[in-house]
Amino acid sequence: MSTDVADEILGSAMKQPDADRARIAEALIASLDAPTDQEVDRAWQIEMDKRLREIDSGAVKCVPWEEVRDRLYRNANVHR
């Protein structure tokens, strides 16, 4: 984007009401900080692959949900 186009967009944004300018600023800042959907999907894929390798190799043992739930209730002293 050329400087002229950026200046034109900024000039137009600056003429907007405060609430709209705040919304525009928030969206622009969020776009700089947020990872893309592809990056998030790739990170999850890497994590799932790692966990599957751990299960397949026997490095970790899967625990049935019912057992995990019962442990949580026991440790929290919560009665169902």
C-alpha cells in the first residue's frame, strides 16, 4: 500500500465518531497481534501429532474419562 493510500484511509478514519475510531483501532491492533487461522491450525496439528506419538510409543497412558472424573470429584471433595 502506498503512503498516499494509507494517509487517505487514516484521514477518513480520523473524521469518524470516537466510537467508530475506537472500533477501527481495535480491529487494526488485533490484526497485528492475532495469529492467522492457518498458524493456529498448524500449531494444533503439531500438538496432536506429538500426543499421538506419545500414545503410540507407550510414553503416556490413556485414562478413561470416568476414572478422570472420579479422581477430580474425590480431589475436590465434591459430591455428585
